[in-house]
Amino acid sequence: MSMNAGGQSFACDGAREPRRAWPAVVALFVMGSVACGESSTTRPPLSGSLVLTTETSGFFKDDSYELLVDGVSQGTIGANDEMTISELDPATYQVDLGDVAANCVVQGASVSVAPDETAAVGLTIECEHSEPTAYTLRYDRDRPNLEDGEITECSFGFCPTQEGWDMYVFYNSQTTPQSVIRQNETAAVEIAHLAGVAFADLTEADYAGASFGTDLVADPFDAGRVILIRTDTGQVYALGNPVEDGQALTLTFDAALIVQP
């Protein structure tokens, strides 16, 4: 291809006419470069987007978190929510959450954003129940208030008061094990048994499927179950890990607050 201006010829393949007219040649060279398809500007890379979802499970869950992308706050995202971040340069980003409660655990994620595409990443947050309290109770005698840990002592089955305590351990010689948890019927405390559930594996779904009642339950407290106690104030405690001492006539177990109204 060749071009002509003021009598001077210029070829895209580099060939030129022998005659020299340097100012005209320089101007023609620039024009020839554009004409030959060589652009003087570079198109910037297309931006991408990121869709992030959160899924929170467990007890005492957070309502929301601070969304962080490469350590920079992108605002607030709900506990079970979705957020889209647009106009991101193509790159690999570290996504994490801030303002997470101490009883909740979240694992951050790395995600690559490609030009003109939408990447997706999900963060799972698991929240644990409160730290358990260990109780060692004498059969029929020691009756704890699970909310403050105070224990009412009853001698020979006679209690000075029917208020201020939630449950006790009944000794049943006809069952194995012998320990049976009974709630304070007078105070309308409710009880639920979760057979086949280990204390360490208790989930929100287990609690949601529990059937509470005010009637006494005769099932013994074995290691393969969790017993739930709903107090007269609406707090729910999970009891687990029972260990009997036949000589001392005591039962040791863990109790953890899992629901607070």
C-alpha cells in the first residue's frame, strides 16, 4: 500500500520514492502508521464482578458482618446474604469477614476475577454455643439454677423451696444407667430428650427438632443423648457427657446455654 502527499510517495512496506522532503515524510509516516492498522493507544482491560454469599449456622449467630476484599471494607453483609461487587480489575482477591463474634468461626477465601466475567464465592460461618459448665450433683439432693449456678440443697427429698432451681438427678435402680434428669414441674420448666445425639455434635437442627414438654421423662441419662432444659425465663440449656459415680451417688455432666430469648 502506498500513499501520496505533495508529490511524495510512502509505502506501508517501508519502500519510499528516492526524492527527499523530510517534513513531509515525517508527517506522512505518522499518517501511514495509522493507515496500516497500528493504534497509538492501548485499550484498558475490562473489569469484572464478584458475587459473595454468606451462610451462618449454629447458636448465638451474628446478624451481620463487615465484608473485606483484600482488607478493604466493602460495607455490611447479612448473616445469610448475598452481595455483588462490580468494577473490579482482573486479579486474584482475598475475601474475608470482619466484626465476627468470638463464638463464630469463618474461613476466608481466595477468588480470581476475570475480565468481563462474574466470579462467585461463598463463606460459611459456624457459631458455637456458650462454654459449658460442669456440674456434680448428688442424687435427689442438689438442685441447680442453671442460669446462675446456685444450688438448692434438699434433704431426703424435702426442699425448702420449689422456686429458684431448674432440675435434679433422680436415682432409678431399675434402669441402666441409674441417673434420670427431672425438671422443676412447679416452675413449669420444660424438658426434651435428644437420643442418639452427642453433646459435642449438637446442632441448631437438633434443637429445632426437639419436642419440649412439662411431663417427667423416665428415660435414663446415657452418654448417647443430650437433654434440653428450657427454664421458666425461656433460656435453653443442653446437658451432656454424663458420668456416674456409684459410690458417691453423684452424677457429673456438662451444661451449656444454647438459646437466650
